[in-house]
Amino acid sequence: MARQNKQRTLRLFALHEFIQNHFTKSDWIKVAYLTDNLELIENHPRLLRGLDFKDDDYEGNSLQVLSKLISESSSNLYEIEHFVDAKKALLNRPVREVPDFVSTVQTITPDRVITFAPDVFRIPDKSVESNVLSVMMPFESKFSGTYTAIRNVCARLGIDCKRADDIWDNSILIQDVFDLIFTSKAVITDFTDRNPNVFYETGVAHTLGKVVIPITQSVGDIPFDLRHHRALTYLSNAEGLLKLEQDLQKKLAKVFG
């Protein structure tokens, strides 16, 4: 019996050493649910506060709570050990090298790179295509002339022009949009009529470090914070669309040249 108690104590100490160095507030709450002890952990006067503020008494309070959890039930010890083993496995995963550099604004990988994991869409298992231009605009028929003008320019320059409604790889439209922006070298965004989807997609493109080429029929439709970006203005009549083609040809020749 004494030997069993000693082994149990050693397992407690091993758990505590890891927990005090690696546990987050979220981890403690998960353990609370696993052991059916939410009230003990959430209402402890010092445990979570000590963790948040990195207080000196956190080490003692975490050991006290852990000891109480384990003393209540032998199954709690196994539950916590299993949880800790899973967390160790995550922490010990080899650091992945950045497989792709998706920014097309930067020419070299910067010293500081942010790793992110979006929740609304998945990072596609695709690479940037150096000859793809994506177009973000409303799908309304009144923009068909604008899209035709863009496609005319791309045809002359040998650029692969795509819009989200040209593809259907995913059941959710926003995933197709994200995939398209992710794999494009440049993105044209039409701010005409202040379409909220275009605003959102422009933010995604900027976040991914893409070359963004704004166009609009009215400068007033461009959000104030983005007006420092030079936009190509155009009229929707035949003469205006011809002028847009000419302006875009100069711009795209530089971007894709």
C-alpha cells in the first residue's frame, strides 16, 4: 500500500511539474469538465487569478487543486494524465518550416512571419500561381461589362483571369473565394457601390500580402482608410470601359511582366 501511495505521489508531482509550466486557463477549464469539478476550479480564490497574473503562489495553488482532484477519485488521475499526454504530443510536434510564401507584395521572406489558422475557412493545399489574376466584384449583371473589359486585357497579356463564380471546388462560396485569393498573384477589387463582400475580400487579400489593384466608378465608394491606395476610376459606358482596359493593361503588364 505504501508503495502504491508513493507511486501515486510521484505521478502527481510529474503532472504538477508539467502543469505549472504549460497549462493555460483553458486547459484548467477542460480538466474541470473532464473530472466534473468545474466549481472547484472556477471558484478557487487564487488558482486562475494566479495563472493570469503569474503570481508567486500559483505553484502552490496548482499543486493543492491537483492533489484535491486526484484524491477525490483514482479515475481523475488517469483522466488528467491522458489529457497531459495529449498536450505534450502537441507541444512536441516538430516545428514545420513555412512551406509556402503566399505574399506577392514582398519579394523576400521577412524576418518576422505570422502563423495563423483561420476559423471561417481552410488554408488550401495549393500554391501561388504566378499567372493568375482574381477579380472581386459583385456578381450583378451591371458589372458584366467591367468584367469583360478585365478579361479582354488578360487575354491580350496571357493572364489567367478568374472570378469566384467561375469555379465551384467547395460547397461553401467563401472557401472558393479564399482559395482563389490565396493562389492568385494579384487581385482586382471593384469598390463600386460599396459592396460589403468586396470590402471583406479586400481585407483577406491584404492580409495574405497580395498585390491589390482597386478600381471604382466613384472614389467616394472606397473606404476612407484605403484611399491612400491609388485606384483606377472608370465609367460604365463603352468609352469608359475602353479607358479602363487601357489603364489596366499598363498596370497588369507591370505586375505580371
